[in-house]
Amino acid sequence: MTEYTRNQRIPRWSLLILPLLIFPLVVLTGAGFPETASADHAYVGVDGCKMCHRSEAKGNQFGKWEGSLHAKAFETLGSDQAKQIATDKGLGNPQEAAECLTCHTSGQGSEHAATWKAEDGVGCESCHGGGADYNKFPIMRDHDQSVANGMLTPDEETCLKCHNDTSPTFSGFDFEEMAPKIAHPDPTKG
Ligand code: HEC
Ligand code: HEC
Ligand code: HEC
Ligand code: HEC
């Protein structure tokens, strides 16, 4: 029978090497870090939300959005004014320019499911986060699970990502004045 000494069981170098191996793994996988808005959840487009959010009794969020300028934001990039702005900036077709699409559509640079369309403009997920992982009934009915799967509760900061002076037509943004114009509360909630 061999008697192992402490140094033979745990070679001293491993005490240094192990943390060096584990640290990059933790960083690469994001393990141990809280879920943030930047965590990538694929975008499904408004067609992945409307079937459950168009009842009048619960506030018809889809209908309210559909009647807002957010729903027209991609179409707006086809206007003569948009083409002029793009030309002045040395860009081609604004409906194909990443510099414009980033604020006039949802989830630029992210993964998109088959239901996503640029034509949706500023869709639900521009404010509520990519929905592919939370737009299922058992998850949606549970606030904490929805949040854990990427759902965001938007606030003023959310708006300022687009409503700021890097927008070529920016003329100021007053949250208190603008928020009621796009509000879509559920009247059955407090
Ligand atoms: C399968 C049906 C279904 C789909 C699809 C769906 N939802 Fe929901 N959603 C629900 C239900 C049910 C609730 C909970 C409503 C309640 O409590 O009365 C909810 C709640 C919400 C809430 C409030 C959550 C909270 O806890 O604050 C938001 C925001 C929301 N949905 C956004 C979306 C968005 C954006 C999409 C598309 C990406 C979507 N939903 C797709 C069924 C759905
Ligand atoms: C992804 C970018 C984006 C986000 C996020 C965003 N918006 Fe917008 N918003 C736009 C664009 C683009 C338009 C212009 C659409 C058009 O005219 O075609 C617009 C237009 C509007 C309008 C209509 C302007 C008017 O003069 O009537 C209101 C109101 C508005 N947004 C409010 C908000 C609020 C409130 C928030 C945050 C809760 C918000 N927006 C978040 C991009 C965004
Ligand atoms: C930082 C986000 C952002 C970027 C980038 C952006 N837009 Fe917009 N755009 C908005 C918002 C928000 C509005 C609505 C309020 C405003 O004008 O600021 C808007 C409104 C517009 C309007 C309607 C203006 C009106 O008075 O009705 C046009 C046209 C437009 N944008 C064209 C463009 C073009 C072309 C590009 C690319 C060169 C572009 N936008 C890039 C956020 C942006
Ligand atoms: C411009 C940003 C924006 C867009 C686009 C948007 N929402 Fe919202 N949504 C909000 C804000 C802000 C709230 C209020 C959050 C809070 O509770 O403070 C909200 C709340 C909600 C709620 C909770 C209502 C309640 O009273 O419990 C639901 C459900 C919802 N949104 C669904 C949708 C759906 C579905 C779409 C697309 C058809 C959509 N939203 C598009 C900003 C947005």
C-alpha cells in the first residue's frame, strides 16, 4: 500500500493552473453573470405576439401598436425625405442601410425567426426584448419566468436608445408627453 503525501494528491502547480483554466471559461460562457438586456434572444416579429395580445378586454396591445407610428417606421424609410437624408449621408437605399434600420426595425444584428419582418418597423420586441424564448403561454403567464427568458419591462431608458440626437430628424424627446401616445395598458391590471 502506497501512502500519498499531501503534495502528491494535489500537485502545487494545479492550485495556480486551475483558476487560470476556469476563469476564461466563466467569461466565455457568461456563467455566473446576471442575465442582461444584451443576452441574445431571437426575434419573432409582431406575428409572434399578436394572437395573444389583441383582445379588447385586456387592452388590445397589438391594435394600439398597429395604429402607432412605430408600426410605420420601416415604411417611413421609403419616403422622399428618408431618401434625401440617406443621400446626404452618402448612403444607398435607407430601407437597406444598417445606419437607418437599427432604429426603424427591431433587433438589428440579432437572430430572427421566420415570422420576423423588417416591414413590422419598431415592433413589440424593440421595447420588450427578443421574444423567441418567452412567447409561450406557460412562460408568459408567469412574470418571473418571462423575465428569465428575456422579457424586458421598458422604461424611459428604452426609448432613449432611439429617441436621441443621433437620429437625423431628432427634435427632442419628452418621456412624460410621449409615453401616453403609445401606452397599451391591460385594464384588468392594477
Ligand atoms: C401564447 C400566448 C402569448 C404570446 C404568443 C405572447 N404572449 Fe405576452 N402574455 C401572455 C399572457 C397569458 C400574459 C399574462 C397576462 C395576464 O397576466 O393577464 C402575457 C403578458 C405579457 C406582458 C406583461 C408581462 C409582465 O409580467 O409584465 C408583456 C410585456 C407581453 N406579454 C409581451 C409579449 C410580447 C412582446 C410577445 C411577442 C414576442 C408576447 N407577449 C407573446 C400570452 C402571450
Ligand atoms: C427601436 C427604436 C425605438 C424605440 C426603442 C422607441 N421608439 Fe418611438 N419611434 C421610433 C421611430 C423610428 C419613430 C418614427 C416612426 C415614423 O415616423 O415612421 C418613433 C416614433 C414615436 C412616436 C410618434 C412621434 C410623434 O411625433 O407622434 C412616439 C409617441 C414614440 N415614438 C414614443 C416612444 C416611447 C414612449 C418609447 C419608449 C417607451 C419609444 N418611442 C421607443 C423608434 C423607437
Ligand atoms: C438613433 C435612432 C435613429 C436612427 C439611427 C435613424 N432614425 Fe429616423 N427616426 C428615429 C426616431 C426616434 C424618429 C421619430 C422622432 C424623431 O424624428 O426623432 C425618426 C424619424 C424619422 C423620419 C420621419 C421624420 C418626420 O418628421 O416625420 C425619417 C424620414 C427618418 N427618421 C429617416 C431616417 C433615415 C433615412 C435614417 C438613416 C440615415 C434614420 N432615420 C436613422 C430614430 C432614428
Ligand atoms: C415603444 C415601446 C413599446 C412597444 C413597441 C411595445 N410596448 Fe408593450 N409596453 C411598453 C411600456 C413602456 C409598457 C409599460 C411598462 C410598465 O409596466 O411600466 C408596456 C407594457 C406592455 C404590457 C403590459 C400591460 C399591463 O398593463 O400589464 C403588455 C402585455 C405589452 N406591453 C405588450 C406589447 C405588445 C404585444 C406589443 C406589440 C404589439 C408591445 N407591447 C409593443 C412599451 C412598448
